[in-house]
Amino acid sequence: MTARLQTCAISKHYDNVIALSPTDLDVRDGEFLTLLGPSGSGKTTLLQILAGLVEPSGGTLLINGKDATHAPAGERGIGMVFQSYALFPHLSVWENIAYPLRMRKMDKPAMAAAVRDALEMVQMGSYANRLPRELSGGQQQRIALARCFVYKPSVILLDEPLGALDKKLREHMQSEIRSLHKDLGATFIYVTHDQEEALNLSDRICLMNQSKIEQIGTPEDLYDRPATAFSAQFIGYSNLLSGRIGETSGGAQLGNGRFAVPLPAQRPAGAVDAAEISLVVRPEEARLASVDDAYLKGIVTDVVFAGSDCRVLVDIGESRPFLLRCGRRETPSVGAGVGVRWNPEHAAIVTC
Ligand SMILES: Nc1ncnc2c1ncn2[C@@H]1O[C@H](COP(=O)(O)OP(=O)(O)OP(=O)(O)O)[C@@H](O)[C@H]1O
Ligand SMILES: [Mg+2]
């Protein structure tokens, strides 16, 4: 069964609170799309509208091309794992997972096998007879995941499903979720505010900010070509240098005119001569250079050992120091005057 979800100007407000501004989104069949964004940016609201748990204030939702804006939640073929796990408190773990299969009147042997597989998947095989209150928060969350996957819905919505898990289990469940996505061929919409998780899991990331979509694209798009300063700062660490594109040189004057910096050939719309811009330089793209040869000059204020390499902070006279990474054998001393440069094609321009 295919599952494509499209929203057209879908929105939600509560009295005068805008939870979701009019939003257009096209989720492809079989895609793993992640909604990423800070707390309060509208991720859960959008997910609940797709699931049919919240009535939108305006706009339309199409599922497989059919208007489903007001369709009852139970008729949408959508499975959901919530931010809070919402298990049935009076049912055992086994019965919780079997519940969606009973609703679908699956025969007993097939049900037993499906529940066993789902329990194994979340490494909870020996907990089948426990009640939810006899489990830790992380264990309850794993049962909620198993209960959603067990009936193989064609769309699966996951709202911060790994929030209560420790790092090791979280990584294990991430790879389980990735392989389940492959095996089921279902459309996954996954909410997180953890950018690393979003980069690891997604076909595309929909970055949300203040009830709107800030940028949507592949993880590489968002990392390499952030469209806004918010995108650049939310995903990975960015050095942001503000200034103005030169009228003749083709480069830019940044840092109140103190740095003359070449620009990448690929420019977003709006990055015209004399436009105000910020240049995004990722720490791993920058390197130390001799002062004569550098785009920026500054004083090393800190060197932090980070295992395979070191993080070097350089005061360049801006409000934030410039961060770069450098090999352990090349680290400068604190207080040294250094130059910094990078391959201009590996920086990105964002327009203000
Ligand atoms: N039932 C409600 N009544 C009033 N305001 C609400 C309601 N539900 C959500 N909001 C508001 O809508 C905005 C978006 O909320 P939402 O839960 O979608 O954010 P979120 O991105 O999921 O955040 P988090 O990462 O904290 O879960 C917030 O400002 C929130 O306070
Ligand atoms: Mg939420």
C-alpha cells in the first residue's frame, strides 16, 4: 500500500497562539522524513494534524491524493508513537502489543508470532507479562514502539520516540528504526530536536522554526547549503561572518569591513552585488594559515583536546570566536597570532 501525504496551507491556532502557520508539505511514498526544530516550533502539532488527532484551523490534507482533512483518525491507516508513551496501564506488555492485532482480528498463532518478533526487536522478550507501571520510562517507550510497528501500518509517525533512552540504547534503536523503515517500505515521519539523529536517519529533513518550515531538503542540502542563518546554526556548528558583497571585486567585506573574503561561485537568489549576507564556514572546512596568506587574522584563545583532533578558538574581534578543528600535532599555543583560510567553494552564503 502506498502512502503519500500532502498538506496545502494546513494551519492550527489556539485562540491567539499560532501553533502552525499555513504549511505546504509533500511527503513522498516510502520516504523517511524528519521534522526537526526547537521546542514549540510546531512539530507535534503538524504530526497530530496528519494523524487526525488535532483538527486543523485551515488548509487541506491529502492522503494518496484523496482529501483526508476531516477523516477520522482510525480510517487514515496511520500508526503513531507519541512523545509520551500512552500504554494501556491495566494491560500486560504482551496485551499492549497484541492490541492493534486484536482490533484487526488477526488469528492467534500469527498474533503470537508477531508479538514475539516485536518484543525481540526492542529487546524486551522477557518482559511480556509485566504491567507498564513495572517498567522504566525507557522500557515503556520501547513497548510503545513495538506496539506501533507490530501491525505494519503504511504511515508511521514517531514523536521523539527515543527521548527517554540512554545513548547506547538510543543508537541501537536508531539502527532498528532504519532497518524497519527499509523492511516495511512504509512512509516514516519522525520528530526530533536532536540534529545528529535527524542527519543519521533521514531521507529528508524538514527544519521548523516558530511554527513555520524554515528549510526542507536532504541532510547534505541542509548541512552544505543552509538557506538561512537559523538553518546554519541549528544543524552542526557554524562560523557566521556577516557583511556585504563587494560591488566590483566579486568577494565580500566581512566583520565591519575588516576581512576581504572570496565567495563561492554558487550563490543563492538575493546574493547580488552590495547585498548584506552572512558567510557560513564549518569548523572542519577551515584551517590555520600563515598570516600573510589568510582571510582572517586573530589570536588563539583556547585549544580543546577532542580525541582524534583539537578544537581551536580564535578571537577575530567578533562577538563569537571563530572555531576550527586541527590535527593534534599542529595545534597552536594559546595567545599565538594565527591566520585562517578555507576553500571558498566550501563555504555557503546566506542572505539576511
Ligand atoms: N492545546 C494547545 N493549546 C494552546 N497552545 C498549544 C496547544 N498545543 C500546542 N500549543 C502551542 O503551539 C506551539 C507549538 O507546539 P508543539 O507542541 O507543536 O511544539 P513542538 O515543536 O512539538 O515542541 P516540543 O519540541 O517541545 O515537543 C507551542 O507554542 C505550544 O505552546
Ligand atoms: Mg512536541
